[in-house]
Amino acid sequence: MANERDPMSPTKIGLGVLWPTCWTGLPIKLAFAVLAFALGWMELEGRLGLAFLMLLGSPVTIFAVPLIAVTLEGHFGEGIGLPLLFLLSIPIDIWAFGIVGKTYFLERFRKEPPDGLGFRLWWKSAVAGAFFLPVLWYVVSLVTETAVSTSHSLSQMESLRQLFHTGLPIAERIGLEVTIWGTVSFMVLILLLTIGISWIGRIIRDMASVAQPLSDNYQALITRWDLMRVPSDQGLFMTAVAGVGVVLCVLFWVALPITTPHPHECCQKEEAKAEPPFKPIEVLTRTEQEMAQIEALVLAVEQSQEPGKDATENGKGKGAEKVESRKPEGSPAVTKQ
Amino acid sequence: MQQPTISNEPSTAIEKIVAFLDARVGLKEIQAKMLNEPIPGGSRWAYVFGSILLFIFGMQALTGILLMFYYVPTADHAYASTQYIIHDVDYGWFLLGYHFWGSSAMVVCVIAHMSQVFLWGAYKPPRELLWLVGLALFGIVIGFGFTGYLLPWDQRAYWATTVGVEMVDKVPLLGDFLARFLKGGPTPGQMTLSRFFVIHVMILPAALMALAGLHLFLFRVAAPAGPFQGTSEEIKAKTDYFFPRQIWKDMVGMAAVFVTICGLAFWEPVVLLEEATPDPGEYHPEPEWYFLFYFQLLRLKVFAGEFGQFMGAVALPVLFMVLLVALPFFDKDPERNIFKRPVALISWIFIMAIIAIFTVSSVINREFLD
């Protein structure tokens, strides 16, 4: 009979479940994240590492991130892609929690995994994260701000100024400051993360305490959790995975801009102005009208220059008026000759 | 009564081709050797780094070849052809972005892989040669980054190379020759670009392929190092073969790295500075981000002056590499659990802390320069 192992610490249990859960779901979520990038649905505020961590930790950050954004003005990014990605990560995380949780129950606790383990682990972790992560965010931000200002004051101390004749050199000063505030912030972050992981570990341990112990030997347990990871219809699974992959690739290819979305100032392209469409009938009619006008103009000029006709004063005046009125814009002032 | 016979004769065209090749090169034996490698304790996500590195190298080679269709390695046209790739070639900006971030991913994965080997004590006997070849591969990856950085021929490329070659110049005995060989003249110019290009696209890929093959061979001879958790009975119960479990994990790892690099190419595409000139103007020379910590380290007062520069630019990195090379030979303790090797654990934390602190410091230092 396989006996239950020595009781494990809640931190170890929490880490043992959360770490593989995060990585199990991440590759799927990443594919959708890149697609959201390509479609222009998501803009990150220069905090790619933070966004990556959020996505990695979405089993616990799912409710915490909107809370932090609203109450603590934490700004992660913009675009419809971010909430969509978080919504999409819910079923992925439930599936990942299920597969990791069942394995952990069988292999480590040697207990029968309860029904709906994935969903139960997901919502309990998400609620715990919603309470804990805003506190962590606030405390770490506060500690970092205080540590930065304190380290800055320390590096300006008079004793250090005397040690170096011209004060502490810039590179040393920056290095010293970063070491001081970085160490303090990192220690606080690690401490709080350990508390949070331990909390999740306690939740999992409580669930395991009421689960049925298993009487199978170790080989049988391994075979069971191993088979749990193999889909019943492998052909269908591979086809589905390949199909989704192809669809995502095609969508990505369609959404991918052909030329760079960030052109260099040397290579800005002028906006191409579309030429008006060529309409032969209209052009022909207009040309005919212009020809008729010019013909009439030439006729009028010829008549005005004929001897005897322009001798009378009245006739001269009328002829001149007509020519002036028919003269096309921009044409030479032939009447003044 | 006549017994029904089962024929082993190949029937389809593919089976016939496979049988033809198998008869001549032993295809099935090679396949069995490649795929049926036992993994004590079962497949693990922690084992994917080697395969991921091979995948990144393959993608770098592919994107590099595509970029070479348009890139002109001359001082007159390198900058313009790179701008042409970014602005005119269909999807050129994405290819260049992928190649650029792929090089960073390679450095990150190499360091992660080396850290893993160090922390797990996988460099200890009988895997000394595996460790040494791995170190040589690390050097090649860094060489790829250094030589590739010059190719766009903008201010960033030009001045980072100038600083790098000056550091090479400080190496005793060989430094002057190496610096002159790399530059090919008093200042970086056409000869420098040609030499860096040849090293980047011919010498380093050939060296990497040869050493990666040797690394894989040595790995198969030495077998996986673990760590294997549990009793010997438990490890035996969980043992499976390289195919299909580990291959599946490797494929998922490769896909994750692929989409991460695609995301980075989108999020931070390559944008060139002004074309390279011997006058830096207001530009402050800076290396690629993974060298920033070292660049900041060299700004410390202790590394000023002729002797200080020699210590920082030459003695320190050479000493570090000598320590890494000698590591499996002076660390004879068979203990491999990192929590029972405090010196190794503290050393690793110290090095990582130095890298993190000085990288952040370098970014802050920019404000003072600007």
C-alpha cells in the first residue's frame, strides 16, 4: 500500500502546484497574446516583463489586476486585447489547474483527486489573489519608494563626500543606490510572495485532507496519472492541435503589417494621392467645348481685323465687348493688339 | 493445410523509399538511437533548453539567409540596405525584428542552460567535456551577438564595435594583432564590416554546428544528469523514452519561445539610428542590453586608468572564464544538490545580483548622460 508521504509545508505545496500550472497554460495564452499584438488590440505600457508575469500568474492575477488598475492606478496597458486575453485565460487556467492538481494529488498526496478539482482550485486561488495581490502591490510600491529616497539620501551623506574628494562618482553612486533599494524591495517582495504561495498551499492541503486515500502501489499511481495526460483519441487531439495552429498562423499572417509600423524619419513615405478616374466621354465633350470657344474667339478676332468693318465707332465697341466676354481665362489679350 | 504468411515487403512508395535508405544507411537504427533514449525519472520541462537552443539557432539561420537576400555588406550600402529591408521589403521589418530578438533569446537561453547545469552540478565527472564544449558554444553565441551588432552600420553599431575592439586591443601580446585584424584599418570601415560579416555568416555558424554536434554526442554518451527526485524504485517507475513525451515538451517549449520572439518583434521592432560616422555627435556609445552590466561595471572608478582598464576589460573576464573552464577539475565533491553546496549557490546568486544591479544602474546612468 502506498502510504501518504511526510507532511509537506504549505509553501512547498503551493509552489508545487502554482509553478507548473502557470507554465502549462502559458504557451497557449502566449499564442493569443501575439495575435492580439498583430491585430493591434493590445498596447503595453513599456512593462512587458510585468505583463508577462501577469499572464504567467493569471490563475491568481485574474481578479487582482482590475482591482489594482482601479484602486491603485496601476497601468499595465491599453486595448481590448488585455481583457479579452484575461477572459480567454480562465478556461485555460482551469484546465491547467485540473491536470496539475490531479497529478499532484495522486503522486504527492497519494489521494483520490476530487471531482471538479481544476475549477475549485482556480476560483479559490483567484479569490485569494484578489485579496492578497493588491496588498502586495501597495506594500512593495511603498517600500520601493521609501527605499529609493532613503538610498538617495545615504549616497549624498557628508562622510561619503569626504571619502571621495569630489563626492561619490556617478557610477558608484547609482550602483550603491540600486543595491540598497533593490535589496530591500526584493526581500519584501520575496517575503510577501512566500506568504501568498503558502496561503494557496494551505487551501490545497485543506482540500487534500478530506480526499480519499488511495491503496494502489506507486507503479499503478504513476500509470494512472501518466495515462491521464494522454488523450483518449490521440489522432483527434493531434488534428485539433494542428488545426488550431494553422488557423492561428493564417490569422497572424493576415494581421501582420507588410511594412514597418515604426518607420524611421529618413524613410517616411509620402501619402500616395489617388488620381481622379479617367472618363473619356467627359474629357471629349469638354475638349470639344473648348475647341468651339477658341474657334469663336479666333473668328471674332479675324472679323475685328477686317478693313472697313471696324471703321464705324459703334461696331468697334460691340465687337470688342464680345471678344472680351468670350476670352478664356489665361489667354493672351488679343483684343488689345 | 497452408499457413497464412505475413509479408514484410514494403508496399507503399514511402515504405519502399524508407526500406531503400534503411538498407544503405541504417535509417531505422539511427531513428531508434535518436528516439529511444531512456530518461530516468521521466520527461521534464526542465530538459527543454537544449532543444530550444537548437530551434533558435535554426530560426536564426533561416531568417539570416532571408535577410542576406537584401543586405549589402559594404560601408556604402549596409545602412541603406538595412533601411530598405525595414521599409520596403515585404515583412522585412518583422524578419529583422525576429532575427534581432532571436539573438537575445539565444543569449538568455544559453545563460539559463548554463545556470541549470551549474546549479544541478551537471558539470561534474564524467561530464567535464560536455561542460567545456558548452562553454565554447557560449563563447560562439556571444561572438554572434558582437559581430552581428555592426552589420546595420548605424551609430549604435559603429560605436559599440569601436568600444569592443578597443577592449580587445588591451589583451596582452595578442590584443594588438586581434584588434588590427578585426578593424582592418585605423578606424572601423569597409574592411571591418567585411570581416565581421564573414565571421558572422560563415565562420561562427560552421563552428556552432560542429560544436553543437559534438555537444549532443557527448550528452548521449554521458546520459542525462538529472537531478532525479525520489527513491530508485520511484525513478524507475517514472522512466520513459525521449519519444514521445520529451519531444512533445520540447515542441511546446519551442512554440512558446517562437511566439515570445514574435511578440517582442512586434512590441519593440528594430529602429536604426543615424548612419555610422566617425563623429559620435551627441550619441553615447552603448552595447547590446545583455552587455550593459559589464559596460556599467567598467565605468567604476576602480577600472579607470591604464591598469584599471586592463583589469576590467581583460583580467576580470579572462579570470572568470578560466574559473568556469577549471570548475569541473577543482570541484571534486560528488555532492550535486545545490542546497548542500553553499559556495556554489552563493557564487551564483552573487553573479546574478551583479548582472541585475549593474544592468539597472546602466539604464539609470543614461539620464545623467542625456
